[in-house]
Amino acid sequence: MHDRRMLVFSGNAHPALAKAICDYLDIRPGNALVKKFPDGETDVKIHDDVRGADTFVVQPTCHPVNDNLIELLLLIDCLRRASADRITVVLPYYGYARKDRKDEGRVPITAKLVANLLTTAGAHRVLTMDLHASQIQGFFDIPVDHMSAGAVLAGPFQDGKVEDLVVVSPDVGSVKLAMPFAKRLGAGLAVVDKQRVRPDLTEPGFVIGEVKGKNVLMVDDIIATAGSVCSAAKLLRERGAKSVQVVATHPVLCPPAAERLGSAPIDRIVVADTIPLRDDAKDLPITVVSVAGVLGEAMKRIHFNESVSALFK
């Protein structure tokens, strides 16, 4: 079992993260060609012999989501047809995760459809990180290892002890994410209650908890357009917060996020490298921490059939 080769492949979504994971595992990245035909169709060819190998495909389905998802599906299909023994999909960021239920009539449940596509293509298991809704694990009929970036993201705040620290959830839904953070840093907890005005717009209502004279650390899983986080930061400042720092796993940062964050009363942003940082965000007061070690360790344990849940302790 353990003499089975371990091979790690990557599409074009985030080759830098795949390389960092391979460095952690002390193996060379798998040799695969992923390009486009002149008509825009995706072309994939794997140059390594994968017969009987334990294979991993590192591919967050971030922007451009559809291109990266198709690349991933073709890589899985390619490995399956080349007789790979096992195919583990490493999805640091799960695109389409926010569409996880029917919140109105006649809409798709895209998170479930993507799970079906990955399984049908031939994936044997999935390794992912900070899903938008953890019950998405149940959309799969194959094993799912759901990792947290919490320990890595908390790192920058554990070194220099921040006094009067309070961890804030920007909405009620993110409380589950904020609570372990507050526990880890020995900080208080507060919640910003927000009302959704329309599908693409929310407005903060009030703050539950004490933030006056405190250094605030706002915790979320995704910063997409940054509307919620910027309006929450403004409200927290109005309520007397000394400073506002933001932590998020996935820096989606689609326009106008960089512009909004640049003009918001936010002192620092810490994100993980689950997806590449967009160029327009590089001028922000942003720190990127790497999850390559967490994912690499989980992959190593999957390869050797060891416990992955032991990593949570």
C-alpha cells in the first residue's frame, strides 16, 4: 500500500499553491499540459505514467470559475482513463458553494450539481477548506475531508498579543467561524446583525456585544465584493472600535472589492492563499498566509491511510 506512488497535478487555477504543497511533501509536481484550443475548448494531457498511482489534483474553482471547473473535470477524467488507482480532488476553494439550497422558486442548487460532476468525472475523495456551508460535505457520496484555515490565519495575531481584542462576526451566519477564533486568541465575541436589502446588497443593522474602545478582529470565510465587511467596519468604528482588522480564508475580491477595502476604515486584512491574490488587491494593507502545509499534511495522511481528523486537535 505505502509503496504506491504519490503524484500531485495542477490546472491553471493556482499552480503556485500546488508547487508549495509539493515543496512541503518534498516531491516534484506532476507533469500535465492544460491549455486551450483556438476555439476556446480546454485541452488536457498528462505526461506522467499514473497507472496504479495515488493521484491528487490541486485546483480551486475560483475566477474564472467555469474554466477552472472544466479543467478540473478533464484532469479527473484523464487520470481515471489512465488507470490512476485513486484520485483525490484538492479544492482549497469550492466555487458555486454559495448556491447550496433553493432560497426561491425555480433556481438550481449549483453546489450539489458541482458535487455530482466531480463524482461522475471519477473523483474518489475530496479535500477542501472552509466551505461556505459545512453541510455541503453531505452533497457528496464519496469521502470529504473538510479542513480549517483557522490556525494559520490566527498566527499573525498570536505573536504580537493584541490588547482589548474582540472577535467580530460580520453576520449571524459567520458566528460558527468566529467562535473558535475568539477561543484560540482568548478574546471576546461580538456580532454585526445585517439585513439583506436585495440579493447583492446587505446593510448592517446593529452590533450585538461590546466593541467600544476595543481592537476588533472581523472573521469571515469569503470576501467577495467586500460590501458586507466594509459597511460592518464602518459601523464598528461608529460604535467606538479602536481599530478594525479583517481575517478571511478566501480572497475572492471581485471588483469593486479592492476599491471598497482601500477606502474603508480597515487597518489590516489577513487572508489565506486558497486562491491567488488579484493584482488590484496587492496595494491594500493585506497579508497572505499559506495553507500549503495544512493541505500538504492532510494529503500525506490520506496517502498513508492515516487519520486526517487528528490534524484538528
